Amino acid sequence: MKELVEFLCGELVEDPDAVQVTESFDERGPTYHVTVGPGELGKVIGRGGRTAKAIRTVVRAAASRQRLAARVDFED
């Protein structure tokens, strides 16, 4: 799942090597914290948050196949 998040975010930014995804777990399931290079957070979030919403939807759908409830957080 972490690789999926890295791939999706890496395809949207100009410097895919700067994309860092950390994974944490709690009682609800995994949370993926995404950090991108300076000035590229807007590319991952998109206009009105549409791109971020799409990424979250894809990750949630992939996680549901494994009976998990994954979340994605975008951080500065």
C-alpha cells in the first residue's frame, strides 16, 4: 500500500525522489503521511483538493480489498 501512495504522488511532482511516505498504525488501520519537495504540495493536493481526494479514494479502495481502512495525510 505504501508503494501505491509513493507511486501516485511521485507521478504528480517534478522531483519524485523528494516524495517521502511514512506509515503509522492505530486501531483503525494504517495512515500514510506524505511529504513532498518544497513548493510541490499544491500539485499533490490539486485545485480544491480534488487530486488529494482522488488519491485517498484509490488508496481506500485498494485497502478495502485487504479489509483495511487506510488513510492518507498530506503534510508540509
